[in-house]
Amino acid sequence: MRRLLLPVAIAGAAMGLGLGGSAAETISMTARPTIVKGNEPVTVTGGVGSGRADQLVTLQSKPCDQTTWRDVAETTTQAGGGFTIDFRPGINGLYRVTSGGAESVPVKLQTRPSVSLIQRPPGRFSVNVNAQRPYWGRNVSLQRFDTKKRVWIEIRKILLTEQGAPPGVPWVWTGSNKVRVDVPKGTTLRAVLPLSATRPCYLAGYSNLLRR
């Protein structure tokens, strides 16, 4: 009998079947959407393998140009081990959740900078960009929509020459002077901050549409 009980005891201890051991915690997450504009929210959902309620879950981020993880938000698990976190990434980066010593597989989230095209007075346009990185000295492409070819065509480039950072917030605004644009009335316009200007921390940014 002793020869039969020994391997059973060893297996039970390894599996944590009430013999003083416990299985390691696991945690998973999904995030939707994975591409957002400006300060739009993302919803993170997931669960811990133990299924425990009231367990602390921490959301962490590693922004595009950083090398260390930092805490972003916290919540606790519900019955069954599930959790939900709503947050605003604001910038490209990797995101993960941790709980009970476990870490999820990182998820990549991408953000477009907030680009605003302003017309005041009619025929005179300026551009504002809001992001967590400055874009002073970059060019924005002012484009018109060709209704026959169904494509956007660049009219001119607008240089971002002004910059500021409101106190207490992580955002930086970058703006341009007003420029005059002569296009027929009814023309649809937009401003584009291209990927060549925004990477690695942002995707290309697209403004609101305006009619001349």
C-alpha cells in the first residue's frame, strides 16, 4: 500500500489538491476599440482564472516612447472573476492587466491626434492639434474632396507655428496661423496630419469636414 500511496501524494501536492499547494493565478483581457481618436474611451474586459470576486485588478500601460510599465487604473473582480475598466489611452502604447501576481498578454492600442479645422471668416482657415506630444514645426495637409473622382486632393500645406500646454493636463495644443484658400463655394475641406509627422506615438490625424 505504501508503494501505491507515494506517487498519489506527490501528484496531489503538485496539483494543489488540498495538500498545501495552490494553482498560480491567471488573467486575460480584451480591449475595444483598439484604434481611437483624441481622448475617446476604450473598454477593457477580462477575467481571472480563479473566478474569485473582489480581487484587485490593475491596468498598466507602456506608452510608445517609454520602457517601463506604469499604473493607469484599478478595479475589483465581480462574481465569477470578471472585470471591466473604462479608460482613455490618449496615445499609442501597450496595455496589460495584472492581478494576484499574474500578468495578461499585452494589447496594442493606437490613437489618432485630435485635429480641428477652423474657418473664420469664410475662406480663411486655421488648424489646431491636441495630443500628448507636441507637433510644432510640422506641416498639416489641407485637402479638398473631388466629387467626380471621389478622392481627396491636397490644396496646400499649413505649418504649425504655435504651441501651448494647459496646466495640470497631459495634453499639448499646436496651432497654425490663418491662411486664405480660394476654392469654389460648397467645396468640402479637411486637414490631415500625416503619419510621417505623428509616428511613433500616434496614427495619422484627420480633422472635421468643413464646407467653404
